[in-house]
Amino acid sequence: MKEIANQIYYVGVNDRQKTLFENMWPLPYGVSYNAYLIVDEKTVLIDTVDVCYSDLFLKKVAEALQGRTLDYLIVNHMEPDHAGSIRLLRQQYPGVKIVGNTKTFGMLAGFHGITDGLYEVKEGDTLNTGVHQLSFYMAPMVHWPEVMVTYDATDKILFSADAFGTYGTLDGAVVDKDMDCSHYWDEMVRYYANIVGKYGNPVQRALQKLSALEIQTICSTHGPVWQEHVAKAVGIYDRLSRYEAEEGVVILYGSMYGHTEQMAEVIASALADQGVKRIVMHNVSKTPASYILADVFRYKGIIVGSPTYSNQLFPEVEAVLSKIELREVKNRLFGYFGSFSWAGAAVKRLAAFGEKMKWETVGTPAEQKQGMTAADHAACYALGKAMAEQLKSKA
């Protein structure tokens, strides 16, 4: 049993079976579902786990309780990967009081049919467990409307729901200082881009609210417990939620027969010739959207290319753009290019996308009919050069 602070135990589980999180996002390193148990004068469980792992989870809880009953369950987030075991937990501990807010209880009734034994908390309310003094702060739309966080003033611990979470299982150690965290940072960016990305403003409001607290440990519902890297984890969320980007360019494109890809190669070459070192190219038919979104959040320049397909964008390009639009990514430099065989429509539709996103359009779009000519090559090179120059001017 992992004790992460005085009387506070980690009782989460690892999922190395699931290949797609939310049935969409790849999990090359798996994912953890984190829950925490305070064994004080009162016993308090903070969140549960996916119902698929309820048996292992309940055994961990019972082991940490050592024959004691469970007094409280704090529900910071009702998403099923964290709240899926609530009904089974209530069956095992029928007297447990479920702590949440009004919106929590509406979802609790909807998902589990539980309407009794509830303990409602509002902004700033406290719960004394003996040694530990807990307080509650609402964080709506980070990234569901009922989300709240719990702060332990005794050990300066923030139980943060999904905030500051990351993909990746916990392979032995639980606390960051006891493990190599290198692969978690890219996975944190990808997790944010995939799951939280649309809600930058609510994240900012939550960060401002929590800035008044002294936080020495962050216990998220996914990934490591942050102690050594609290400032780094908070900094990543702060930067991403402000849509602040690094100097670099993402080129995402679709190509049926290689002609649009040739255009992308010329644009990338121009960027490199102008000194841009961070250039990421994604063939949308091969790279999962999960990774493309992460790079769109990471880099300032976005260049999109598509062939015309039945007078529309190439379907895989359109699918990625719809995910970007859903996340309302702000403050990007935008370039675009396209190809066609007999009737061009892609460039026009990419222009409309850029206008909808309110991005700053850079350079002149390149449009190619059938095979590449010297003029097409020059237009693509000019587009890459214009993006590089604009990036440098914004640096």
C-alpha cells in the first residue's frame, strides 16, 4: 500500500488493457485511474475508479481501512472512469456519506440511481477528518460542469480531479520523485489537447482561484502524484489554457496519390531553409488525430493541405479540422494549400476554416492542378518562407 502523505494512501489502479481512451485516443503507455484514501479519525475516500477494475480497487480500499468502515466518499468528478465504482462501493459500505455539489448529485442519480446519504458542499466549505482539514472549490468545465477539487490544508495537498492529469500507467512508483517522468510530459500535453482543450477559460479561472493556496502535492486522477514537479505541471496547464505556443510549425495534410504531399515537402524545406527547426509533418491518414491535436496546441504555426475530394476537403483532413475547431484553439498563424485534378474546392474551404478560427492568415495559399510545375513549387516555397518570416517576427 503506497502512503503518499501522513494517513493518505494511494488506492488507484492501472489499465494496460485499453487501447483507446474514450474510445478515441491511443494509449501506448496505458492509463491509471487514481483514487486516494485518508485514514484519520474519519475515513475519507477521494474518487473511485473505472468499474472494470472495481474488484481490485475495493480490495485496496479494504486493505487500507484495516477493518474500519468508510465514513465519506468525496466525488470530485463524475466521469465514469472515476465514478464507475460508486454503486459497488455503496453496496460494500452502505453507511458512507457521498460528498459532492448539487451538479454532482444530479449525475449521481442519473448514472447510479443514488439519491440518499448525500453530503452537499459549496465553494469554500470544509470537512474536518481529525488531523486533516479539507476544503472544497468548484472548478466547473474543467472539464465537466460538476467538477470540484479538494484541498487538504494540513499537508498542502490538492486533489485535483482530471486537472494536471496525464496518460500513462504508474509502473511501480506513484510519486514523481520516485520515477523517471520524462515520457509523461508529452503525454500531459496530449491529454490536455484531447480532453481538456476546449476549456481554456475555465482552466484559467480555476488556476487563478487556486493560486491563493499553498500547494506542495497534486493528486490528480490520472498519472503521477506531483511533488517534485508541481510548478512544472501547473505551468504546462497555464500555458496550454492560454493557448500560448512555442515557435514551430505543424504541417498537416491529406494526400491520395502523393501530389499534395509533394507540396507539403516543399513547404517544409522552405521553413527549414529559413531557420525554423521545429517542423512537424502529419499525414492525417496515418497519424491519429490525438497526436496532431497535441502539436496544434504546442506550436504557433499551422499549415494545412488537402486535395479536393468530391468538391469538398479530403475527408480525413476535414475530420481533424473539426476536432481543432471543437477545441477553439486561439492565436495561431495559419497557412494553407491544396491540389485538384479537374475542379478545385479545397483551398476555398481551407480559407473558410481559417476565418472561422479567427487565425492570422500568412502568405498566399498555394493551389496545384494535377502534377507539380515550377510555378507550383515556387508558390509552395513562398508559403513556407512567409510562415517562417512571420514566426520570427512574433518571437
